[in-house]
Amino acid sequence: MLEFMPLVLFAVICTVLMFGYPVALSLAGTALAFAGLGFGLESLGIDANFDGGYLAAFPNRLYGIMTNQTLLAVPLFVLMGVLLEKSRVAETLLEAMALLFGSLRGGLGISVTLVGMLLAASTGIVGATVVTMGLMSLPTMLKRGYSVPLATGTICATGTLGQIIPPSIALVLLGDVLSSAYQQAQLSMGIFSPKTVSVGDLFMGALVPGLILVVFYIIYVAVTAWLKPSAAPAVDRRELMEELGHEGGLGLLLLKGLVPPIVLIVVVLGSILGGFATPTEASAVGAFGALMLALGYRRLDLATLKEVLRSTVDVTTMVFLILIGAALFSLVFRAYGGEELVTHLFDSMPGGVVGATLIVMLVIFLLGFILDFIEITFVVVPIVGPILLAMGLDPIWLGIMIAINLQTSFLTPPFGFALFYLRGVAPESVPTSAIYRGVMPFIALQLAMLIALSFFPQLATWLPSVF
């Protein structure tokens, strides 16, 4: 039994998290309890296969986390996203898109998809995107006669694009963890001048699959509107202009509402892809640009600024506390010989690297029902990442597969996080079953994307190789 203690530790942490206890404290507290158990058993002369020397590395891990330049991008990208949300820049963007495409059948759905993509690129947080889009667009879509499943499914699916559309916070965290895992895998193979994989590489790898998903969503909405016009009717542009209270014509609204946010996102992402700035430097540019946009729209007063800074601090401290708890968990897991156990399990699996990858993807998918992407990134990926990469997988391809896998998990009934977020802001007249029905086609599209990536890894690896 004691040789399986690492798996028991992992199972206990998942159980504790299911009871709703704070993630960071659950990780650290459970790890410390198991460390105490290991020391206690060793002091009684019972061989628990526990090497307490690993815990001596915790101060260095802590110092490394707090001085990590890559992770500095997290608070800055969060600040950028929250500024665009709280200053109602995203609301203006949605209104502009709705007026641009609304006169087409399915136009509102296409607008929601495109704005969700841009909002995902600016916030990178699934919950924020789904809630914002739910509050802004769902009442309008329902009022205009859109079918409830189509409207709710589109909002949930576009909200999860924050997992894969760069510059995503999920990709920032995943890139940092995969970089360490890749170097560790190469050292285990005797390569003592290891190659590195950066967050920028992951951004470039995610760009093509992310845009393909957006195209898939738009095609689905357009085809649904064509086959069943009553599910996604066209909107009278003049009537919508009057309802929104806009004067000065469509061109002026597009110039004010559409161009500035798109320019900001293009500058941030373009500077990374072009090699002019690191993700951390680009995040600072993005945060400053979002601040200038909010001031330019005259929607940033002292109360809004306080709310923005408070939200940014809340998210940032949550991320770093979870990272500290995950570092302690990782050390205790390794102290019990967890790495050797997982390596042995993977080596004994049928199908070799293909079988191991399928099992890992299934486990991550199921964990996505109970854990957020931050916990999975910091807890699961450091355990399985070095082993899979040592088996020959490409780190960029693996990172994109994990991101889309989690995106699909967050959308899948009955436990998908995106469904809970939308249920929290949707009117009571919207049945939960309609939300579940609405996301099914989008889940199928994301599974198709995963299958396509499995057979054509170049979808993720081509762009990084070109740059």
C-alpha cells in the first residue's frame, strides 16, 4: 500500500477540492499532512519510501516563483482584461459588431463569436468572458427571437476560447510549466544543453487551432441560420441603432468601438509573434493600452479604477497562492517516489506513447470537471509532462492539446465550468437543459479539432517553426 502513496495523495487532494475548500490551502495543507505522515512513519522505523530531503528545496522554489519574469505577465494581462471589461469597452465592441453583422441571418451569433474571440484574447479568463458575454448579449439574442440552445451554446463556447486564443493567461502558465518539464525531460535523456520552449512559442502554436475553432463556430451558426431561419433571425439595423441610442451612423460607431480594441490586441500579439517583445513586455503594453482606451472613452473614474485594481489583485494572488501550494505538493509527491511510480505506469501501458497520451488526456478531461485550469496546470502537468516529453512528444503540440482538452472539459455537461458561469447570469426562464443542448454541437467541433491535431500536429507546430 505504501508504494502507492503518491496516488493516494493525488486522490485525497481531488477529494478535498470536491468539498469546496480553497485550492491553495487544500494543496499545501494536504501535502504537509502527508509529509508529516511520512516523517512519522520513518521515525517509527516503518519504511514509507519517503525522502524528506526534497522539502529542503521549498525555499528555493518559493524564491523562483516570486522572481519568475514570465509569471509577471499574469497580473498585467489580467489588468488589461479587467480594464476592458469594467470600462465597458467590450460592451461598445459588441454593439459595433452587432450592428455590422446583425442584418444577416445568424448575424448576432456571428457577432457574439467574434467579440468572444477578441474578449478571450484580452482577458484569457473563461469565467470573466462567459459572464460578460452572458450579461451583454444573451438578453439581446433572446429578445430578437434566437433559439435558447443556439444563443446559450454560442456564448458558452466562445467564452471558453480564453483557454486557447493568445495572449491567454492559461497559455502563459502552461508555457512556464512546460518549459521546466521540457528541460527536465531532456536532462533525463542525457541532453545537458537542453532546448527551451517559451510562452511565445505556445502563443504561436495556439494561433492556428484557435482561429480554426472560431471559423468552425461561425460556420455552424451560419449553417443553422440557413437551415432554420427562425432559430437565428436577421435584425433590422436601423431599429437596433435606435434601441442602442447611437447617433452619427454606423461608420462612426465602428471607428470608435471596433478599431481601438482590435488595434490594441494586434499590437500586443503582433509584438510577441514578431519577436519585438517578450510576453511579459507585451502584457505591460497591453495593460497601458487598455488604460488609455478606458480614459479615451471617458469611462474610468476613481471608483472603477479601484474595482479594476481590486479584481486584478484578487486574481493574481489566487494564481500565486495556488502555485506555491502546487510547488509544495510537487515536492511531497516526488519525496514519496511519485515520479518513478508514474514513469513505471506509463511504461507498462499498452500502446506506448499513444496509449500514455490518451490516458493523460482522459484524466485531464475528467479533472477539468472539478479543477480549474490553474490547478491542473500546476499539479498535473509537472507530473506527467516530463515523462510524456521524454517519450518524444513535441512540447508545443502537447501544450495546445492540453489547452483544447481543458476547453472541451469546461464546456461538457453536467459539470463544465462555463455552464455554471452562464447559468448564474442567465434569466430563470432559460432552462438548464437548453444550455446543455446548446453546447453539444460545439463540443463536437472541439473534439474534431483535437482529432485533427492528433493526425496533423503541424497545425500547432508549423507557425512556431516558421518564426
